[in-house]
Amino acid sequence: MNKTKIEWADRTWNPVTGCRHGCEYCYARRIAERFGGGGTGLLLDAAQIAEGSIEIEEPVMREQKSGKLVKAAFPYGFIPTFHRYRLEEPAKMKRPQTIFVVSMGDLFGDWVPTSWIKDVFDACLAAPWHTYMFLTKNPHRYVVLDEMALLPHGDNFWYGTTVTGPNDTWRALEMPRGVHTFWSVEPMMGPVLFPLLPDYVIVGAETGNRKDKVVPEREWIELLSKFAKQSDTPVLWKDNIRKLYPDLPASAPMPGKS
Ligand code: SF4
């Protein structure tokens, strides 16, 4: 687990990495491709890599330019990979933390085996003093897992989905019931044309220097702010939004957190 500068979490934990959604603005893919490598050809055959169901039991070592050997964070780049040896990390961390689970991929993508997700949930349930934040672009998987009685309902489990603008507000309707939910409006790419339904909303602007980078417009912010007020939904305005619009209302902490 790593400390993080993400404003709504203390740590990121990546027992699974990689993703096939192919978002243009994906920072995780850029990092995985930049710092990836070390695994191909060492443990797996080409068929396993092509299937995209790579499981590794032990860390893979990668040689840096200097010749030094380090643990490879992304031995297979952005190919979905289950780092099974990372499952014990939450239990080893005794101080309660808010943990963003799988920041470098999508744990609930259709390509992820249910057994991987179940193993990750079991590792969380074995360390119940932490708060776990999950985030997906495929929230229907939450619902399917809930129907299978696999989705933990504890107060310390939060299920989020990404809603970047009008093209993906449909995700808001695919969320599970009876659990804590949040939306990540990040990066904000357009107005959210829908009353707010989750327990918490996080809003952030696109980062990096992509050619077609989108800067959130004031009207989008005002609309979301209005919905939040109407539904009494707490909102965390990330610093990069606040820099654009310093007159925004104060950010609210996650419900139940100080
Ligand atoms: S869902 Fe997340 S991890 Fe996957 S491609 Fe999109 S931004 Fe990257």
C-alpha cells in the first residue's frame, strides 16, 4: 500500500492492476506503461498474457537502468494482473486508513474474474478497521455481485462510479442499493444533467497536458452545486477545481469521517 496525495484517501492499494476501458485521459495507463515491465516471458506464456488473466503469487523483479533490481509495480504493463501477494497488506497496516482500492485499474471490469474480486473483498473483511473506497466505470458489476451475496455491506465499504458528464450519467442508475455510494465526477468533462443520488460526490478537473484537455465550465459547477444543495449531498471540490473557481462553497467531509 502506498501513501497518496488523493484528497479523499490516505492510501492506495493495488492488488489488481490494469484496465481495458481505454479512456483517453487515463493517467494510470501512462504510469503503468512508463514504469512497467519485468514480467513478460518470466512467469507466463503468451497465451496467458493474451487472455488477460495474469495472476502472480510473488513479486516480479525489474532491472532499472542503473542495474539495480526493484519490485516491478506493473510487470505486465497495463494488462489486467492479480498481484496475489499484495492481499495481506491491509491486515498488516494496524492504524485505520481510508484506502482507495485499485487506483491503477478497474477491479469491476467485465474481464475481471469474480474469484479475484472475492479474494480482494475477503482481504478487506479481514482488516475491518479500515475504510475501503472502490471505484468503477462498470457499476452494474456491483449489482451482480450483490445478487450473488458477495458485495460487503459494512459501514466501512464505499462503492463509487465515475460520472464525468452527460455521456455517462447512465451509470448513476446502475448502482447497488443499501450500501454507501459515491460518484467521482473526475475528470469533469461536461455538465451532470441529473439530480444527485449518491451519499457523497467528489469533483475534480482533468490533470496532465493532454492536447484536448477539458477545463470545467462555471455553469457545470453551478448546476452540480444546485443539485447537491437540493438533495443535501456532501461534495468534495478537489483543489484543482477550487483553483479555477475560488468562490466555491466549502468542501464537505465524507459522511462518518471527521
Ligand atoms: S477506467 Fe480508469 S483505469 Fe481504466 S482506462 Fe479509464 S481511467 Fe484508466
